[in-house]
Amino acid sequence: MIFQTNDSVRQQRELNTAKAMIRLYCKTLHRGAIVCPECEGLIQYIEDRMWQCRMGNEKPHCLRCQSPCYQPAKRLQLSHVLRWAMPKFAWRNPLQAIKFKFDLFRSHDGENNSTSTTQ
């Protein structure tokens, strides 16, 4: 029996949304029926990094992470793709885009527990 936590569902939703945006970017700008090798490599890189994240279950949204797993060049490439694809993606998949944005702005439970002050 497989149990899924809210974190694993959120991570899978984040991954699926990023992959869909990369495919939209590739299909539109690279004008192919299939994903080009460069974009496929980016998708594979994101999958590998997301599931091997050192934050584990305490992982925040990748765009808000304090210790990003991505190499600077890949992070720049991904942010370029997401910036281009988000407005177009929101028209094609509004519910998925809203969930992606909601997860981005939602605080993680682990972040709220460390707000105690000592005097």
C-alpha cells in the first residue's frame, strides 16, 4: 500500500506543472511535435533534482527554496522558461496554474514552527 503525504502530492503537482510548462515552451518556440533533446534534458534534470532534494519532506516550493538544488545555469534556464510559459499556461490550464501559484505563496508548516521568540 502506498501512502502519500500532502508534501509528496504538492511536489508531484509542482513537477507536473513545470513539465507541462516546459513542453508548452518547447512546442511553441522550438516548433516540434515532440519535445526537443534540450528541453527533454531540462525535464529530466528537474525530475532528478526534485526527488533527490536535500530538504526531503520539509521541501518548500523550488522557486522559494533557501538552498536551491539546481546549478545556476539550469536555474536561469528554468526561470526563463517559466516566465515565458506561465501567462500562456494559465489560459490553457487555469486550475493547474492557480494551484501552482497557490503552492508558491503558501507557507510551509515547517517555516511557521520556527517563529518562537526568546526574551
